[in-house]
Amino acid sequence: MYNERVEDFLSVIKTIPSTSSHPDPAAHFEIVFKDFHKDAKESNIREVYADSFYFNDTFKTFRSIDELIPYMEETAENVTITTVEILDISRSETDYYLRWKMVMDFSAKGRDIHSVSIGMTQLRFNDEGKIILHQDYWDGAEGFYQHLPYIGYFVRKVRDSL
């Protein structure tokens, strides 16, 4: 089955320059994500991300800061708590990989939901130290969809039948 998002990522990643080095990728990432509910503000987002980049959080894909800011601010407003704890950092020749644990409290259809998930974010930084590639790898079904009313029932049924 053809997956346009995968093909897009594989072609775009070839065009994004490698990271030479970054003094503290975790601290840089945490400016927005340590306490996402409070810290996903325009000034922080602009401090962390370049004006143009590739961003995919498994839900949405963006290529400019002016698209990303309203999405992040709206997402942060719709959750009670979202914290990200960095568990490990790895580096390849081109990228940094941050393994993390995310705790998220939100409401859906009048129901309070507490979710804990793990994932990884692949990052590349430009020469100014700003993110030019952000690709999340995490299980959206486990961390989000299974908790939603109606949809969650079907997600859990499919998962349990495998």
C-alpha cells in the first residue's frame, strides 16, 4: 500500500543538511516540550525551530514556523498536562535521537483521560542551533487514539485481536 507521508519524508530528508553538532539537543527540545501545556508559546517555538523545516508528529506535517505555531498553541490549550521526560539521547552522523516518556492529561467527550507513552524524536539542527527536521516515532494508538470515546473501542479491539 502506498504511503504518501513515508515517501515525502524519505525524499525530503535527503535535502535537509546534516547536523554538525549541537551543545545540548535535549535542553533545546525541552524549551517547548518539557511542559508542553505551558511552554508551547510563540516565542519559545520561534526560539527552537528555524523559519522553514520538516516537522511530523504522526498527526500533522508542517514545513514553516507560521503553520506550526497555531497548531502547537491550539494543541497546548486543549490539554491539561503534557510533559515530556527525556530518557536517552543518541547521535548518528546526521541526526540526534531523543527517546522520551510523555504524560498527557486531556478531556474528550466529557471524559478525563490520562495517557503515558514512550517515543522517539529524530532531530536535525541548522548552524544557528534551530531545528530543521523533527520526525516523531511513537504509537499514536497507544498514546492517544485508544483513549478516545468510540474510536478507542475499535482501536483496542483491533490491537487485542492481533
